Amino acid sequence: MSMSDATTAGTDADPLGPGSMLYRLTRQTRWGLVATRAIVLEAAHPQIGAALITNSTFVAHPWRRLRNTVLSAQRMVDPDIRVRQREAARLNRLHARITGTDAEGRPFNAADSEARAWVVATLFESAVTMCRLSGESLDGPAMDRLYAEFQSFLALMDPYGGKLPPTLREFWRYYASVVEERLENTEAVHVILDRLFAQVPAPPLLRDQPAVWAAGRALAGPAATAIVVASLPESLRARLGLAELPGTRTLMHAAYLSTRLATRLLPEAWTRLDTVMTMLDPAYAPQRNGDAPAGPPVLEGLRRGVSKAGALLRLLTPDPETATAGDSTVRSASRFFSEVLDQTGDGHLDWPDLAAMAREIATRLDLDTHDEDRLFAAFADWWRELQKELDTDGDGRITGHEYAAATAAMAGSALIRIAEVLFDVTDTDDDQVIDAAEHRALFRTAFDHDPGGDAGERLTRGEFVRRFLGFMAGRRHSGVYDQMFAQS
């Protein structure tokens, strides 16, 4: 079904329900083109760019940022209005915690209404651009309806704040003025363009062939970046110092046209965005009620086979970090610091790193307000404990060396409280034991991982806490928690 056809297909009173154009669009593979382009336009906004650089994991984990953006958009148009309201509330809490001052001393706030309106504006304009570049014109009624849906999207996300212009004519004037007068050559834009496609995780079949994947990514990454750059407004490209290479416009049109043709000609299950992103990154797979991950049966069978093969390989292969004694604990802690704790990628541990970990957990577990507040409070207490115990030079941040030299100090009361929050939200029947079903629900829903045979193990509160503390101290390896925190 084309975008224009959708104007007559879904005329129900719910502007964001299954009958909406936006609902269908966010589930198509080509929504990935929309989201990627929109993120670049967002990052050029000074408020958003500063928030991304100083308080986000997106510098170190750009792919995870894109994945979470896609997942959030799908939740915001979920058939269940309660899911939408819950996601909107989560976004409001998340953005309210991101404040600070940029490198030029200008204050920023991720909950700023103007910035949030710009986020939605970039998604709408990028959706229109996607249709145009793929040869699919939107007639007047279709354009009006799609714009009205994005207005409803913003109203749900920011009911008392920012608004888009009331009419399309006014929107295009607003969009042009922001591009010309507000967008800047921010560091965040160049981080996205330099790192996003350079850090796409290897798909399951190539996880054991890093050289093959790296070679393919080295060829495809620059092409994908060139496609994004070529689709940006010309005046913005000039301001960002981004040259358009010969042939990139042809490449861009071919990419957009191919995604449209695939959507029209291939079975829907093959062209869903969740299918494609799960093939690239199994940690993405959307979940429902703790059941098996969503997706075509062939893809799920492939994922299970690869997972079993990987588990067997890990059983047969000694862990080089834990096979020897002596200073191996320090080496493990150092590696853990760089791969897991340093979420913002600046080489130090400070509050933005721990806040980013808390946001990722809250997002994956879809915590309610009470549990999310408990989690953030525990992380804040842990940060104060770490500063007191490990910040030996008093500079307000912790180096990898300071952390690795004192891993025994990692089992403080605050870190135990973090583990207890995870235990409480997993122990749904409140019997103080995580049984097999709860174990599977936790790892599938929160960590996008099938624990396999380990799911049959019953964990008491004490055992669960002990394992979590071992992981956070860098002493215990866990592929599940690594997927949660360390993946790009």
C-alpha cells in the first residue's frame, strides 16, 4: 500500500493507531532511512547536539542510539494507547534528567520544547523527503494527514509544551528558517557521520568472521554515509563542510527507490524494519510479554541455531581473562572499564556514564516511574560511593587505572540496591526467587537474549545480587550483560 492510498485506508478517530500512515511507516525498512537522516538534522540543533555529546552514549554507541530511536517511535504509535502513554512518560522523565552547559557556556535542556518540536519536525520532513526520493509523491490529502499525525505525535510526547505550526504552509517556512538560522556545525553531526555506519554490529552469521565483516563494512559504510549527506539540504551541507561526491545523488536515488520497490514487491515479513535490524543486531528484536522474539520463523530458527553454536563454542573455549590468576583481575577490570563503564567514550568515568547506564536499563525494561526513580537513585548513590573510594586525585572523575586498582570496592551498598531493583522487577510473583519463566522474560525483554539452558536455574535474591556484583566489578564475564551495556 502506498502512502497516498493510506489516506482512505485508515480513517478511524485514532490518529496514531494501526490505521495511521505513521504506524505503517515506522514498521517498514525505509523508516531506517528516515530515522538516520533525522538524527543528523537533530544533532545540528545546538541544544540537541550539546545533549548528545555531553550526556549521551551516542558518541560511543551510535548504533544503539539509532536502535532506541526506532524502538521508541514504534512504541509511540503502538495499537495499545497505554503503551504510547507509558513511552511518552518515559521520554519525558529521560529528557528531564539531561541538562547542562555546552562548550561555549550555553545552557541546554533535553526537555526544551523548541528542541523537541524540532525532533518531530525532522522526522516529518525526512519522511516526506524519503517519499520524494523514492518516486512516491504525496498528494495534498496524504500530506495533510501525515502532518496531522506528526502533530499528534508531538502532542502525546509534549502535551504542554512545543507545537508544530498549524498548517503545512507555515511548517515549510518554519523548517527553512530553522535550517538557515538555528542549525550549526556541531560536533555531534560529525560523530554520527563518522561513526554510525563504521560501527554497525556484525550480523549473527559473521560474528565469528570479524575480518570479513570489517572488509564489507569498510566498503558499505562510506557509501551509506554519502547517501545520508546527499539527502541533506544543500545550505546545511555547505555549513557543515560536507562535499557531495560525484555520483552520490544517483546512488542516493537508487537506495531510496530500492527500499520502496522491496516494500511493494517482497513479502511484508521480509521488509519489516524489525526483521532487518534484528538480522544486523539481534539485541534489537522487539519483544511482547516475554514470549519468543518477534520475527519470521526462518529468521528465528537461524538466530537460535547461531546462539546454540556460540554457546557450545564458549563452553569448549577457556576464557583468556579468567584462565590465569595473578594480575588477570586487574586486566579484566581495565577492559571492563573501557568496554562497559565508559559509556560516553571520553576515557573517564563520571555521572553522565552512570546516568546513561540507568537510562539504558530503564528503556529496555520499560520501568514505571517508581522503579525508574529507585534505579536512578541507586546509580546516583553508587556514583557518590565511587567518588569517595576511587577518585584519588579529587578531580571529580575516575580513570580506568583508579577503577582497576580497587575492584574490591565495587560491592558497596548502592550497587547492591541496583541489583535489587533488577531482581524486584523480574520477580513478578514476589516469591523472592527468579524462576525459569521470569528468567527468560528478563533476558528476552530487557537484554534481548535467550539464556538457553541457564533459564532453568532458579536464582535467589542473594545469588542474583552476587552475580550482578561480579559482573559490575569486571570479575565475572556475562555475554548477556555485555549485550546490554557494551554493544555499539
